[in-house]
Amino acid sequence: MELNYRELNDEDLIGLIKLNDSLALEALFNRYYPPLCKFIAIHLKDYSQAEELIADLFIKLWGPWARPGSWWRRRRRLHA
């Protein structure tokens, strides 16, 4: 049976991220990236700078578990 990542809570997703599950990170990213960017953009008054800051945050979160070719590294190269 396949996991439905959107239905998992944050704690379960983080546990899966610790097990190198890049789909769990993608689910967490999709859940929090847009609202975090909006929130930070209010304070920075620059949406693109907020996007970069939040993207860097997710890179740091994924960093200890990232492997070459991982979902996050592919996604980051597309936005570089």
C-alpha cells in the first residue's frame, strides 16, 4: 500500500525525512513553502527574497539527509 503523504502529520513526515524519504520532504515543502513565503515577504517587503530565504531553510533541513540526485537537489537546480 502506498503512503498518502498529504494526510500524514508533520511529526510523521519528519520521521520519514530522517529515513531519507524525499517524498516526505516534498510533502512538507508543499505544505509550508507558500505560507512561509507570504509571511516572510511581509517583513522583508520583497517576495523573491522571501522565496530564496525559505528555499535555503528547506535546503538546510534536507541537507543532512540529502544524497546526490535527491529530489531537493534537482528542484534547487531548477530554481537556481
